Amino acid sequence: MEITFRTACAAECIKAVAENCPDMLVGAGTVLNVEQARLAVEMGAKFIVSPGFSEEVVGWCVENNVPVTPGCVTPTEIMAAMKHGLKAVKFFPANVYGGLNAMRNLAAPFVGVKFLPTGGVNTANIKEYIDAPFVFAVGGSWVCPKAEIKAGNFEKITQLCRDARKAAMEG
């Protein structure tokens, strides 16, 4: 579960999940600086995801053995991630930067690099993304809409997750 640093309560939420849901692998997303990365790990985050490549965030995570997936959509960003030994990068927003076609073309010179596309991935196209050999995982907020969280409609969120899983498995 990736809890994004888009709200003031992100750190508290990470801590609550880490302490109360021991079977859940919780991490922090939308991490923009080292201070957020450090706070997230202190609260129990087991991984860091950022929307773009930050030399400081990636360096801190690598030095502290915290798995990190930075956003990289250009060859230069991918090369910077590889310099730190990373083999997986976030591709965000996938629908804006060319989706599968762009990742396919980037995967050719960067053999061994895998992508985690977010932005534009949904139940209708998840199978196409999951089946691509250069994609290691997908992400998206469509399975956990803010309105459903606010309404406490966790049954709906669970169903959206089941629907996404089914679509990924069966197409």
C-alpha cells in the first residue's frame, strides 16, 4: 500500500497502517524531498516512491537501504537512476508521456530496467500494461477513490481492487 504525501496526515496514516496492519507492506508515495522520506521511514514506511527523480531522495534511500522507485520518463532520468543501481522506475504520468509505446522504446536501450506506470492505468487497460515484459507493476488511485474513502465505503474499494485484479489476470 502506497500512502501519498499529498495530505498533511500522510505520516500519521503510514504509522497507523504499519502498527495496525502487520500483513500490509506500507510505503510512502509522492515523496518530494529527503525530509519526507526520512519521516516516512520513521513512521514505518518500507519503500519510497516519488513522482520524479531527485538525486537527494534516491541517494538517501540507497544509503539507508530503503527501496526507492523514482519517477523517470526520459533517458537522462533513467540513466541517473541506473547510476544508483536501480533497476525499476516509476513512469508517471504514463498516459501523458506515451504509455506503453514510450516504455517499449525506452526499454530497448535500457535492458533490464522495468517500469511502474501510473496515471492513465485503469481496469480497462491494466491487462495490456501487466502483460508488457518491461512493466513490473502498475499503480493507480482508481482502485481507491477519495470519495469512497471519505464515505467509508470500504466494500466498494475492495470490489474495485477485486475488479482490477480480475482484469489483470483475465483481461
